[in-house]
Amino acid sequence: MPRLRNDRFTREGARGDTLVSMMPASTLVNDVHSGLNATNVCGIHQPISIDALREVIMLAASRGESVAVCGSRHAMGGQQFLSNAQLIDMRSLSRVIALDMEHGLLTVEAGIQWPALIEGAHALQRARAPTQEPHWGIAQKQTGADALTLGGALSANAHGRGLTMPPIVHDVESFTLIDARGASVLCSRSDNAELFSLAIGGYGLFGVIVTITLRLCPRVAVRRVVRMIDIDDAANAARRRVEAGFLYGDFQFDIDPNSPEFLTKGVFSCYQPVVGATVPDAAHELAPDDWERLLLLAHIDKNEAFRRYAQHYVATDGQLYWSDTHQLGVYLDGYHERLDAIMHAPCKASEMITEIYVPHERLIDLLHAAAQMLTQRGAEVIYGTIRLIKADCESFLPWAKADYACVIFNLHVHHSPAGLTHAADSFRALIDLALVRGGSFFLTYHRYATRAQLLTAYPMLPAFLAKKDAYDPAHVFSSDWHRALRATLCEDA
């Protein structure tokens, strides 16, 4: 089968700009966090216009080929890469386009990352009212890293730490998508509603999202309220916070398996709106070097790591933030290579995330069972948190099928055959713990779930893949995750 041209490919626009560039053939790419998705791609396209993007898609379609779409490459399940195919990198399509000040609707290009999106929204507001604090801000973003694209957030139907928020589909007014024919399609709840529901949480399989109109919310001052609590009180504490009008919150649990409070005691941080408060320009927060020391301790002295983490957060009780910018944080690119060197690791290692969901009333039971299982297996938790999520009633393939407690485990993984097998078994065991309690798991943090687990948690997967085939019968858009999913669902079918 012929391939897209592998030499450096450029086209000049009317302004003399390069509309698209392509890196050389056989480029190795990988995900940022786990480093477990090393993938050879035939070339990387970085379009800076929608016309250039359309040209890449139509050329692939005309040659019977597939493309994959990536943003900042943090996804870990293989949904952003396709082996020996072309890769579209969306990060150059990152303009802030417009802000509807009356309704709080921000239109941006899908490759924009969260810090630029937040600052762009502020800049448009300050241009109109230089002496006033911006009124509008984002409702939520993924936590853990900031250099993530908005298009990627839609493709995964991401969520943040809102106490009463559904996933990000709820925050999307509309978007435009380039489909497999190269057509630009407006998608909203009234225009192409089915495609709207498929592409949000569609992992890049239904086209390339190019512009997004995001629903902002009023930007308010919030006070951080921090308490050390046991999980037995977490549900009641969370309910009290919601009833008191708190907007955001999460529970970061003890990661020391030698502690009797492993997974069941933690730092409960919530954020309460404060009318008329003055937010300082800077708050007491950990510097990147401090975070790296905590990460090292999380690998070599978990008790001390959790003690210092809790001590820091308790010390920030009462600090004031803005509701949008408090969601930004520190992510240390390449931190594990530095830790491996310090610890003289016998082989390369990293962390991998999984996310499981249970009804609120099964959370305590789940955590006790998880603590026992992880301890028995010797699975190493580096970081973990619990959040609340409201049901998603809008996307075709919802992961939040009900109001859930969401438990995130960041496990240490050795990149050896034995280490990867151990990680796969541990993640499958966590999924089973959720499923037997009427819960679910996030679909694309890894590809370890069995066919039975996939269909139990996502019985609509066959219908989802059938819709994929109907909208894109030639599979112009694909990924290693997509191909692995199809293969897994065909096992013993």
C-alpha cells in the first residue's frame, strides 16, 4: 500500500506561513508519563491551519491509509499513536478566537493547552475592563498536568476535582470537527447531535476536533479548607462540603502499605467560595524541587513522603485562590529518569495510572479490599486520590454512567517483562474489585482489561465500534488502542 510522502512536506499560505510541516520518516514517539508506548510513526504533521489539517486527512484517505491524532502525549493507552502510520500533532492549532462576554462562551482551537487557554480568556476580559479581575473562568480541567490540550480533554471526556460536576462534555457548547471526507462539521446538542455525543469521549476515532466553544463559569475567590480524615468519615465530610456550597475537593490517601491506615486515611482538601475576598498574587506552594523530593520519598520512604505531603497541605489551610487558576499545578517532565539514576534502578521504571469507579456506598469496602490486594501482591502505590463525579448522560460511551466515587491509583511499574506482567495483573485485579461492586473503570489509561471486563463496564462498546465503522468505514482515523480494542472484543466472540 502506498504511503504518505516521507520527505519534509510544506505548503505556503497566503501570508507566507508554513501551513503544515512534517518530520522525517520512522520517528519514535512515546507517552510522557508512563513511557510504555514507544511507537514508530512514518511522520509527524504539525498543521497551523484547518486547511492544512484537511489536506493531510484527505491525502491519507485518498491513499487508503490511517492517521492518528495527538495533543501533548500524556495519554497512556495507545489512543494517540498508530504504529507505522502518520501522526497529526495538534499543538500548533492553539489560537484563542473569541469570547462571548454575556454568556461566558470561549472559542479556541483544539490544540490549545490549559495555561494558554486560561490566560487567553483573562486577556480578552482585561482588554475590555483593564481595572477589573476577570469575571469568567474555566469550570474544570484534568489534574496532574497542565500542558494538556483541550481537544485531548474532549476526546477522553476528562474530569477535574469538582464536587458536583459531570465530565467535561457538560462544559462544551459546540465544536467543529474535520471528518474522514475532509468536511468541516459543526457539532452541538442541536447540530449533528449524535456525532457530538460520539466524538466527546470518542478517543479521536470520529475525526479531528479543530475548534471548541467552551462554557465558562463565574470566576470566584475560594478558600482552601484542609482536614486529615479517615475514609469512614469521607462520605459524610464530602456531603457536608457540598451542602455548604464548596465547589472543588479531593482526598489524597496514605500510600504506605505498612501503615494500618493504608488507603484509608488522608488529606481532605476542599475549596469554598468567599464573596469579596482579595486573592493574593502568590500563595505558599511547593516548588518543583520540593515535589521531586516528595516523589523520591514516595519511592523509598512512603511513610515520610505522606507525612511531609500532609504537613504541607495542612499548613495551607485557609489560603485563598481563584477558582480557575487554583486548578493549575506542577508536573515534572522526565522525573522518573532522574529518580532511576538516584536510586540506581536495575531497569527503567515509571508510574502508570488507573482509575476505577464505585457507587458512593461501596467506596469504603472497595478501599479496604484494594489495600489488602495491593499489599498481598506487592503493588507499589506512588500517589492516589479520590474524587466525586456526577453522571454523564450525554456522551455515547460514558465512563461516568452514574454518580460515582472515583479512585485514582498511580502505580510504580518496572519496564521488564516480569514487571509489566505484574502491573497488568494488578490493574486487572483493581478493575475486578470495582466491577463486583457495581462500578467501572476508565477505558484508556492502559490496554490490560480483559474482554469480559470491557463488556461488563462498557456494554455499549460493540455499538460504539459499529458507529465508528458507519462514520469512518475506511478507518481514516485509528490508533493502536482502537486496533487492540477490536482484536480483544473479537476474542472468543
